[in-house]
Amino acid sequence: MTLRFVGIDPNTGGEGSPTVWVEEQSADLVLQGEEAEALLQQVIGNTEWVPGHATGIPDHERVIRIPARMVPILREACDVAERTHRDAVR
């Protein structure tokens, strides 16, 4: 597995912080972030966001927060992922 580092929270204090990578083979975005607080998880887990889709957060998934200041980094990661995927299907 090869990860391409895209960016880290610019306000990091040197310890764990929101980070974004693109996995080279799949072009998937890989995100590290603070796990969402219980109230946010409850709101997300109890809402039927798409009609007919099950509610709840599966045990193998997590809701995380990525700070708004990282939007430019996420945009860059999306561009990298799109290029990586496009190059892989050629």
C-alpha cells in the first residue's frame, strides 16, 4: 500500500491532528481526524439521510471532524485522487 501525503491541519500542535492522504492504488482518500462527539454521532446515526437507507453508524465506520481550514487540502486531495484514478484506467 502506498499513501501520498497531501496535507495536515495547518494549526497542528505537533501531535495527532487531521491529516489527508490519497491511497495510490485505489485513489481513495484516507482521512485522520478527531472522532465526532456523541451528540453529532447520535444525530447522524438517527437520521435517514437517503430514503430507504438504513440508519445508524455501522461498527466498522467512524464519524470524524475535519476542520474547515482544511478545505483547500481536501480539494487538493480530491484533485490528486481524480488524477490518480484517471491515470489508472487509461
